Amino acid sequence: MKLFDIVRLLRPLQWYKNLLVVLPLIFSRNLLNADAIVTTLFAFGSLCAVSSASYVLNDIADRSKDRLNPEKASRPLASGRVGIVTAVFLILLLCFVGFGLAVLLPSKFLFVVLALFALSQLYTIWLKHEVFADILAVSVNFVLRAVSGAFAIDVILSPWLIAGVFFLALFLIVGKRKGELSMLKENAFSHRRVLREYTPEIISKLSVLSTASLVLSYSLYVFFGHFHLLFITLPVALYAIFRYDSLISGGSVVARHPERVFTDLRMCFAMVLWGALTIGVLYF
């Protein structure tokens, strides 16, 4: 066992999901508020620790099936490079750090982190085996991360934040299921039982539905939200959505691993431009 294996077990590349905690900081125009920034950093650290604890628990439960997946067989627990005792110790340590940081923040934040952890375990034990419930659970998981950011800095929780993040997550997870089916083919069921229910026809319909919902929710927000000039970001946002959808359809590894989106230069350019325009509208 090496330190590298321990780090891999924590899945730090998945921490990008916890950046959703920053959205309320940005859209409440507190990006220049030092206290709010520090609080958000504490919230981010708490979410990362609790998320990693959930990832380790999930890897313990899935280690036998992961050995059948060519992309997951090398995971530390599936390959045997990290033992169960070590993994359990890491879970306890991560929970101590994550919930310890959460206690330092408003109580509403702690409740959301507890809900996030509970939902993650429910997903591991049951929901990931239930067709449709699995993708909805992951989407709610994303929403809880964003909501926790609003509670951490005590700002008004916008329904636009909930809707936008939910449909963005739905778009990403449907793309991931589509990518898994494309790669695993006839072996899909042996890796993830629920994939038996996701036929190509169902996935295709869900893909269209999730993409349309994301486009519609963001379009409604930029025209009817608090910052009307955000409509100038719409073409860039649509380009990013369509570009990502094309990567999914083309069988790109990005579909199965959204954290690798930064390997696509066009997506990087679109995201940076969207961020710059959004900050410009909100703050200048």
C-alpha cells in the first residue's frame, strides 16, 4: 500500500462537485466579502471530507463488481492494494474532519451535510439499483451541495439555484449512464444492475429530456431572474451544453468522467468565457 493509493481512494478528482458550494457566494455578490469567502472555504473542506468518506464506503460495497469493470479494476480496494481495515479508519477520520468543520458553521449547513451523507449511503445500499431513482438521487445530491453553500453564508436560497443545479446534474448523470452502456455493452448489467433497465431507447429519451430541461431552466433564469443582463451569457452556455452533449454522443471518456472535461479545449474556453461574462454582469 502506498500513499498514492490512499489519495486515489479519496477520489480528489471528484471534489469538483463540491465547487457548487461556491455558487451562492458568487450569485449573492459576496465574492469580495472576506468573511463569506473564508466560510465558504470551510464549507468546501467539510463537503470534500464527507464526500470522500462516502466514496470509500461505496468502494467497499462495490469492490467485487469494480473488478469486472476495465476502468475500475485498478481502484485501490478492488485491486487489494488498500485493505478494509485501513479503509474503515479513513472513513472514521474523514467523518470526524468533515462533520467537525460543519459544526463550526451555521446549524442549517450541518443538517444539509448530514442529509447529503445519509442520501449517499441510501444510494449505495439501495437507490443505485433502482431505475430512475438512481439518477434522481444523484441530482438531488448535487442540489444539496449548492444549497449548503447558501446556508453556510446565510443568504437567501434562490429557487433558480435549485432548478439549475438539479437539471445540470441530471444532464451529466444521464450522459454518464449513456457512456457506461456504450463502453460496457453486454457486460453492463454485471457491473451496474440498473443498467439492464436503461435501454438505448430510454437513455435517448432521457438525454433529450434532460438537455431540454437544462436549456429551458437556464434560459428562464437569465430572462426572469434578478440579473437581466445575464442574457448575454446564453449563447455561450448553450454552446457548452451542446458541445458536452456531442462528446457524450461521440463516446468520449468525458461522458463517464465529467472531471475530465478540462481536457477538451473548446469546453474549457466556453466555461472560462461564461465565467468571465457572468462575473462581469454581477459585479461590474
